Amino acid sequence: MNTSPDHVDSREDLAAFVRALHRSHTEGGQSWENADLASFLEALAAWIHDADGWFSNSGLSLPASGDWSFFARALQAATVYE
């Protein structure tokens, strides 16, 4: 995957990043630890819950400002958006 989450600074970057994830899954998703939607969403929820630990272990600080509702709306919208 070409796009790094460290380079997602805009809505357009986020859309490109998600497209790159989709392409990665299409081309080799069977190698993903969480290749099906149910396990992917469960892992996503677990990582979000434990993100402060991941950031700390990486020597980073969890960003104080983030539009969590935007991400939540995007996830919900994807259940019906065509």
C-alpha cells in the first residue's frame, strides 16, 4: 500500500487512503489478519479503544483533537451509500 496514515492530512487524503486499503484487500486480502468485514470491524473497534496504548508504545501522543463524529458518520454512511 502506497499511502501512509502519517500522510493523511485532509478529507481527500483519507479517501485516497481508504481506496488504497480497498485495493490492498482486493489484491491480497486473504493475507490480512482480519480479512472479513466482521473481524475487520471488531479489530477496528479494539484498536480505537486501545489507541492510547499504541500511541504511547510508539513514542507518540494520542491526538487530542480529532473529529471522531466524522469518522463515525463515514462508517455509518458506508452501510447505505452507493
